[in-house]
Amino acid sequence: MSECAILIKDLHKTYRTGFWLAKKKSLFGISLEVKKGEIFGFIGPNGAGKSTAIKVLAGLLRKDSGEVLLLGKEPSKAESRINLGYLPEQPYFYDSLSGYELLKFYGGLSGLKDSLLEERISWALKLVNADADWIYRRLRTYSKGMQQRVGLAQAILHKPELLILDEPMSGLDPLGRRDVREAILALNKEGSTIFYSSHVLSDVEAISHRVAMIIDGKISHTGTVEEITKETGRNSLEDVLAKEVSRAVP
């Protein structure tokens, strides 16, 4: 258990939607383990349950049943977030602040102060290639790439042991994707475990130690890229995903 950063066993999650609050099942007993020190990719088509699972991990949604542990602690407990960094797919920031002011605010919430806070801000901005003059502009003027860089910087300010990222490369140009990939690799080299979802499967293949594929709320494959492609007789994760989605279509 000590070597496990994320443990999910038989996780179920149901929503209530529409005027009549009808039940809609999102996760059907998924199970997976992320080992400490891994870069773990979480992939699947839109609506497969990736963001739902991540929100359960981050403590933003409550599970129906099953077991979920982050570094041995339940997400419902505040102490589970001490060593956790989180970036949602669509982060919302106070757009009247500058990127620098935002980082000072979140750094303070993480308990960083004075020279240590300034040191961490400089370190994080350099890591995500955001140590530029635009960091002092208002957030409302930022492009998608700038917002992603600042969002990642705030998630890593306290140097978390575990980092959970929901679509960190979404909407980025090739240079932005490269910066995020390199930041993930650098953070992992410094000791962070990274669990992230992505639709950019070439990037997943390039940087992930292991991958889990989710289809219609169920885990269909888990393993290294080589293991999954060999098991399925496919040439790439994109080919595997396309085949799995075609099977799932009624």
C-alpha cells in the first residue's frame, strides 16, 4: 500500500439528470492502481467517465460505492489534499487578477510565505515556460495556452507528491503541448506522481509509464503502451481506442 499513490477499487458513480432527476450511471465498478513515481495516462472518448473519476479523486464528487485512496487517505478528508496538486479541465480564475497575483494568492493558501513563496513562483513559472512579462497582465487577456501554463503553475507551487491533471494539453498549440509535456517529465523526475487524462494520444504514448483506457464507464485496458497494443494486435493507442469505441456503439 505504501507504494500506491492512487487506489481505486470497484468505484461506482451515478448522476441524477433532467427535470425528473432520472438516474444515469457514469462509472461501473472501475478499479486501478497508480504506483508512486509513475506518469499514468487516463484515456477514453468524450463522455466515457474520465472527468467524473478525476473529480471523485479530487474530492469534488462523492462516490456511490467502492474504495478510493490518495496516498492512503480518502478524498473526502482534508488531509488527502495536503500533498495533492490539481488542475481541472476548465479552470476558473479571478480574471481581474494578474497571473502573478493569482500565484501569490494560491501560494498563500498552500502555506507558502515571503521569500519561499517568491522562490516557488519563480521556479513554477520557469518550469511551465511562463516567466515572461505577460504574467503581470490581467488574466482576462490571456490565451488558452497562457491560462493552462498559469493553471499548472498554481497546481505545483507547493511541490505536491501527487499531481492530478484533467486534459492539461486541451486546446494548446504544438509549442504549448511541448511545454506541458516537458513540465510533466521534469516534475516526475523531481519525484511527483502524475495522473492525467488526455485526448492527445501521441503525447500519452510519448511520456506515460502506464495507461488505463475507459469506455462507457468501464476500464477496458490497463498497462504499458506496448502491453496494450500487443494484447490487442494494434499499432497505436489511437487504433485501440477506435476499435473499442466501434464495439461500444449500439
